[in-house]
Amino acid sequence: MMRFAAISSFVAVALTSCSSVMPADGGPQISGDGSCHADRVAWAVGKPGDEDTIKRVWKESGAGLFRPVSPDRTMTRDYRPDRINVYLDANNIITQVNCG
């Protein structure tokens, strides 16, 4: 139950801001230049947006930044080649991943 609360808190904070985030622990270790490669994480579409999946998406994409996008939030239109965007539906299922 405690783990669910921690995951829920992380996702809630990330979705509330809908900005690029990097967890306090620094997140996964990124190799390379931090450029995003969404094609590497296409497998995530349809998966739950839980902490383990999100960390794996972030790491495997190679991106330096992560931005969760919920259906009821607006987001900036700035393009960041080092950011992976993860779109979540109302049930916290990943519906799309792309760079920017």
C-alpha cells in the first residue's frame, strides 16, 4: 500500500505540473548525449503508466528529460530533442510516446 501511495504521489505531481521532470534521485542513468529516441519505446503503448514502466521508457528512450501528458492538461509547445513525452489516458494507460 505504501508503494502505491509513493507511485501515485509521483505521478500526481508529474501530471499536475505537466512540465519536464527529473526525479530527485536523478532518474535512470542515461548513456549517450541525452537525445530522445521514441522508436525504441514504442512497446510501451498500451501498458500501464506505473513507476517501473515510466522509468524503463525514460531509460530506453535515451532522453535526458521526461514529460508525462494527461488528457486534461495543456502543455507547452516548445520542442526539446532531449525529452520523451508519454501520453496517458484517464486510466493511466500509455497511449502514445514521442520526442519533443
